Amino acid sequence: MQRKQTRTVHVGGVGIGGENPIRVQSMCNTDTRDVAATLAQIRELADAGCEIVRLAVPDDRAAAVLADIRRESPVPLIADIHFDHRLALAALDAGFDGLRINPGNIGGEEKVDVVVRAAAERGAPIRIGVNSGSLEKDLLKQYGGPAPEAMVESALRHVAMLEKRGFHDIKISLKSSSVLKTVAAYRLMSGRVDYPLHIGVTEAGTLVRGAVKSAVGLGILLAEGIGDTLRVSLTHDPVAEIGVAYEILRALGLRERGPEIVSCPTCGRTEINLIRLAEQVEEALRGVEEVFTVAVMGCVVNGPGEAREADIGIAGGRDLGIIFRKGEVVRKVHGDKNLLPEFMKEIEKFLEERRG
């Protein structure tokens, strides 16, 4: 893979594009007007590895509390604005680090002037976000629907409005619920501009469906070197989006965060509740940032060999678990109820040794 070189923009202290790593971001699903709930979710997202968080700003009541949220946030924040340029100005005044707007729908040329000037003064980039479900009527008519070409042309119209004002701290997204349309649109745009691209499949669906669609769409683009920052959009707790995002990046060798958990799919030889054990191990390690490989296997005969490359693992059988490192047996554990606690003790010991 050779990643396309794009311009660099900065959202707060987080660099996007250029030589920066591909950034992981998400969006709160709390009511922005509820400061405590919103900050709690921002902190959860940050703990999971989210580097940038976006908030909806639907009205003046939400705008009024943005400064309180920004003051306490551990990560840069982007305000998601539609139709009302005053909300964009309020977000910038509150110290928000970037905007997600479409300049053409915030109230006319004069209002675009005001927002762009304020963003430039504060060093806040603007993301042009085009969704297939909200394209201009003339483009829908011209292309016979929300075609990738229509999405690209819509984005370029908005980009031109910013460029005309000498503003170039721009990111672009082109999202559809169709994986194929999303991929086609980003391929077209990547060939037209050198602005960093925020990639994602919008309205991807519930946890499993959304993760699959996102992995396919984002995986294709990232493998082609397209994409500087991403969001996995799930109808689920947004914290889950972060885990999926990092697994996509890990699978492509682009970024790693936290342990990789290898577990067998189970078969007729499995004599323990391996599915539950694997889930418990994954949950117990959710907050760990160190990169290492954990194997959770269901066969005491083949497990250690099959997971020989794992840093640490467990293979369970009837009333017995074998804990191993790099395929070498460390010790045996008797009793199904002891498998998880004893394995976690060994993982803690392993991490302590790694940390020195």
C-alpha cells in the first residue's frame, strides 16, 4: 500500500493528512445540551482511543453550553452545523477546534464570509461533508440520482466557496449507505484534490452489519491509500465504533492499539464455554493500550500449537486450562470457574514484565 500524500490540517493538536497516522474519530449520540452526559461520553470515547469527537449543535440551547464542554474535553472537538451560521460562530467562540458544515446551506454568501473569516482567525479547519441523502436537486436531476459523480460535484462546489475566500484548511467526506457508491466517490475525489479525506460509510447499520459494511468499504479505500481520518458509523454505543475502527486499521497493518485477541470458532471438540471466555477476556482488556497478542483456544491438544505466535494464551478443555506463552506451557489451571481469573493474573504478570 502506498498512501496518497495529502495536505496537512490540524484539529486542535491532532494533525490530519500528510505524514500523520490515520486518525480515528466518532460522534456523541448524547443530547449536547446535557453537559454531564456529553462529557461522560467524550471521556469514554477518549479512553477507547478516539482522537477527535464531533458534536451536533442543533439550536441556541446547545450552542450556549459548548464552552463548558470544550473546557473539560480531553480531545479536540468538532461542531456539526446545518443551516444556521450563528451556531458555527458560537462554536468557534466556545473554542471548538473545527467545523463540519456545507457552506452552501448556511444562509448565503455574506454568512459564508463571516464563518470562513472566523474559522481562519481561530485556525479551525472546515470539513465539507456530503451525504448521498442530501444532495442538491439539480445534481440529482443531472445524474439521475445520488451517483458518486453527483456527490463529488456537490463537494467541489462547496470547496470552491471556501477556496474563493482564500481558505484551504479543508477536509472532505463523501458518504453513502452504499459501500460501492462510497468507494467510487472517494476514488473520484482522491484523483481531483489533495485535501485530506475523512472516510466512512454512513448509516451503516447495527453492530454486526455496520461493522461489516464499514470494514469492506474502508478496507478497500485504505488498501488503495485513500483516507486520512475515519469514522465507523454504527447504530450502537459510539464507543464500539472505536474498537471496530482500530481493528480495521490493525488488519491492514496501518495502526495498532491494544491487544489483538485470537480465538478459535469452536467445534465439536470444545468442552468449555469458549465463546463466553473469549468475550470476558476481551472485555477485561478493553482499556489496555499495549499491543500484544492474546489467544483464547478451545482445544488443549492443538490450542498451544495453533496459537504459537501469541504472546500469551489459554487453551481450555474439560475441567482444565493450559496457559502458555509463545506456545510454551506456563502452567495448568483446574476448574472452569478458575480459567478467567487465573488467566488474567498471568496477563497482569506478563504486562508488568513488559512495562519493566
